[in-house]
Amino acid sequence: MNPFAWFDQRQVGGFRLWDFGRRSLGREYGWVFLWHAVMRHPVQFARGLRQYRRLIKSGLAGREVYAHGEGLKWGRGAETIVGVGFCLKPIDPPCPSGRANHDCQYFEQRLHRAGGRMAAGCARCKIRQHGLEALSQGCHFYIMTSALDIWRDLFLPALQDRRFRRGVFALCRYSFDPFLLPLLMANMEYALIPFASGDCRDYETWLQADVGIKDTQTVMADHHLAMFQQRLGPPGGGSPPPFGFRKIGNVFAPAPSD
Ligand code: SF4
């Protein structure tokens, strides 16, 4: 075992990002994070790091779901963003929008409206389900791809102008710690919900997925899918109410009903 992985295992210094941090220094997202987060927002970085270490020391790493505040309880409204990994997109039959991108033909072509005819891949797609839950509750919705895009589309606006104050995210367990630090820097409430299978479990597979190479279909456990539904689905179940949205950059943003 390399010494940095050993540090992570022992949580040396209340930190579980030794190995990820070391490997990230040679990558563009690592330098962008260093520049934007550490150099340009040192106060938020120091606060986020303090909270992160406190959480790790309190035993957070052993929990199935990372959650703090309203992110886990109730997540409606435009200050909430719901983010899902692109690897939830179906492979067979495939997503008509392609895989490693922020696109969803189903929403972009407004196929959620009555009578819209969806592709075979969309019928059982969990991204469609979570998008309906999020957008019908007036939340932002984001199909997450690379670390760099997530930094630019999600963390930077949250950090700089508090655009997002709560987030509910479906992602691989391996990404929890690198994801948590910027969430804490941005002072967001959050729920990080893991994939049950098909997910990245080490740096090598994570890095491949970060450049869009991901041939396995991620799947969420039923009780975690229910978590999304409870937080974002229409009260009492049933069909979502009419809703509007537009895509701004890579993010689907709530808008007056269209
Ligand atoms: S609903 Fe799923 S399969 Fe259909 S376009 Fe959107 S992401 Fe792709």
C-alpha cells in the first residue's frame, strides 16, 4: 500500500484525502481547485477544512449517507440543486443524448409533457425520474460529469454568489470525501447518496470516468431511490405538477411554467 493510502486508512490528521489530493496535483482540476479554492477563497477553504476534519473525526466516514441539515430532510426550491452522475444514464438501450455529457433529450425536447414520445432508453432511466422529481419541485437539476465541470457549474457559483444552498447528490462512494470539502467551503446543506453497484471504487476507475470513459451502468439501492422520492417527489405520490425550466449552461434551472 502506498503511504498516502495508508494515511487515508488511518485518517491521519482527520483527513481522508491524502491519496486523492496527491494524485490530483498533477491534473488540471487539481490546479484549478488550488487556485480558486485555496488561493482565492482562503477563509472559506480554512473553514471548510476545519469542518471536514471535525466530521471525519466524528466518524462520518463510516456512514452510508453523508448528510447535513435540510439537504437530507426536504429539498424543494431554486436554492436546492439535485445532481446525479452521468453514469446513471442507461447503456442498453442507450441514452439518446450520449453518455458522458450534461444532456438529456427527454427534458430538452420537453418530452415530459403529455403525449411526448420518449426513446426506449428513457423509459426506465433514473435520471429522468430524478429530473422529474427535482424540476417539478422548483429545484435545479444537474447531470454531473467531470470534476472540473462540477467545480465550475456547481461549487464556484455556490461559493461566489450562494446560488445553491442545499444539494442532494447521487454519486459514487469514492467521490464522497473530495465532494464534501467544497460543499463545506460553500456552506451548503447536503445529502450525498451512494450508488449500490457499477460505481468507481478506486482512483484509476474514477479518473477514467472523469474523462468520460465509463462502461458500467451505475445502480442505486431501492431504499436510496426512496430517499430521493421522499425528499423531492410530490407529497402523497402521484404525478408531478406542471413545471417549467430552461437549461442555463450545463444546468437545468427552474423557470416559470412553459
Ligand atoms: S431520460 Fe435518461 S435516457 Fe433519456 S435522454 Fe435523459 S438521460 Fe438519456
